[in-house]
Amino acid sequence: LFDVFHHWDFFDHISPWEQKIYSKLFFDRDPENPVPVEKLLKHFERFGAFKQLAVHYLWEDLWWKRKNESIPWMEKLIRI
């Protein structure tokens, strides 16, 4: 709900499924051996006051890419 309340700087929780996807996206690491959450949160600090917004845009981009092309590693992680 961050986009409803505009808390673009609040980002302190990453779920296990997000951890797997972020590990692949940002560190090109096998999703079954994900980067620790603490390291991911530290990585997102580089976006400063807009860290949640930046990650939101990355999600949007990823889903648009998936709509137009196959992303094999992602297909294994999502169940649609």
C-alpha cells in the first residue's frame, strides 16, 4: 500500500519470495541460494528517500518484460 500512502522511503521488510527475486535481479544469484535480507536492504539504501518507489518501478519493469517475453527463472518462482 506504499503507493496509496506515498511512503516512498519506508522499506524495512522483504518476504522470502521477494528475497529470491531481488537476489536474481540485483546480484544475479541463484534464487534457491538468496542474498541475505540485511544485504538487500542495505543495497536499497542507495536509492535514499525514494527506495520503495525505486523498487516499485523495478517491479513494474519486470512485469512488463514478462508480459512481452519469457523470463524462465521468474516463471519457476511465480505461480500464475
